[in-house]
Amino acid sequence: MILLFPQWQGANRKDPIIQGTETLKEYYGTKITHRVITETHTMITSNPIKNYSAIYNQTLRCREILKKEQPKKIYTIGGDCGIELMPVSYLNERYENLGIIWFDAHGDANTPASSVSKNFHGMPLRQLCGEGDEALNKLCFSRINPNQILYLGLRDVDDPEEAWIDKENIFKSPEAEISSILEILKARKVQHLYIHFDVDALNPADYGHALLPIKNGLSTHHAIKTIEMLLKEFNVVGTSLTEVTASNQKQLIPIKPILDSLESAIND
């Protein structure tokens, strides 16, 4: 399944997210098999999470698609990072020993209480671990454990996120050292992988069309090399691409090998 999920409410940034998602939609064309219908406006915030009603409704629609189709593999094209609740929790329920590779400059590990911005795209990993909004918890197919997570490209973390990451001893590698990644995945007996790829994991000098670019980060070459290694060594059952702001096909050229690799994972 290739699932288009153009959610912008989690980042509270409509125009750049929609622009990027439309560019990706044009890139993949008829390969996209399903789409989550999203709200066209900002909903009234009745929860500490901004735009909560839209996020809840869209998450529910995504759940219904996955429950009906029962895909073996999923490539989710976003959208903000809040799109990950249903694909990750669904595949985590389906596959034992699932590792979660989180290519991202940010921790995405706040709770509604700890978040300063109250934007949901900074919360999905904690929500997936069951530490977040209770109604969204009930929508998730399963809960993940923090020891399933490996952060690659991480370099901009809030204090509450850092405290949680340290407490849970979650693997983090700003430079994504391949030998360390392999060592820890094999030590944990991981067989299946989900690869989340937020383009802000990349160095803005290599690729600047990210919603929240952060200095330094991974080169596109190293990111591609790392993904190729993961595809070779493990059964990758899910991938995602988030927070792209490219306005035309030319702006996707530097990350084309990443786009194609993330798609190829679910076509095996």
C-alpha cells in the first residue's frame, strides 16, 4: 500500500505542507493506492493539542483504511510527522520484533503537557508509547516500547524529550554510524523494520526543502547508503516520508534516490 496522508494540522503549517504533499503526489502519480481525506480548515482547539479535532478525525480515517485493507506493507507519504500513529501501531501489531528507525532532526517525543508549541507533530513517538492523549491511544492498534526506537540524525531536542530519551536509554546517532546501527539491531534480535524519514534529518546544505531545517545533519549520500543497508539486512515492512516542502519536481531531484528506496521497500 502507498498511502497519501496530507495532514498539516499536526505542524499547524498549512501552505508548505500541502505544497510539498502535492509535489510528492505528482512524483508518485498512479502508484499511490489510497488517500486519507483531510480537513480543509483548522478545527477549534478543544484540547491542549492544537487542531485536535482534525487530527483525531484524520487518524480515525487512516485507521479505517488500514483495518479494511489489511496491508502487509505500507509506505505513507505525508504530511507532518503526526501521520505515523496508525501505520506504526498497525505494523507493530502485525509483526513481532519490529524495530523503528526514526530519521529526524527532532525527538517527536513530547507529551501534550510537556510540549511548548502544542503541535502534534512533536508528539507521535510518545503517543505511540501510550504516553499522550487517551482518545488517540484507543485508536492505536498497539503500543510500542521505547527500546524499539533508533534515532538517526537527531540534533534538536527539547529538555523533556531529552530526559525521556535518556531515561529510556534510546539509541541516538546524529551521524547515523552504520556499524553501530547494525550492532544494536542485531543485539535486539530485530527482524522487521519501519523507517520514518523526515527530510529535516538531512543537512540543509544538501537538502533545504524541509519544514523545519536544522543545521548540520546527514548528507543525502550517507542517508541513502544507510537506507540501502537497512533494506539489505532486514525485512522493511513500512516506510514514510514527511515534512517535505518542495514546490516542484526539480526540488525533489537531490532526494530522488531516497524517494525511490523508500518506495522499493514495500514492493518486494
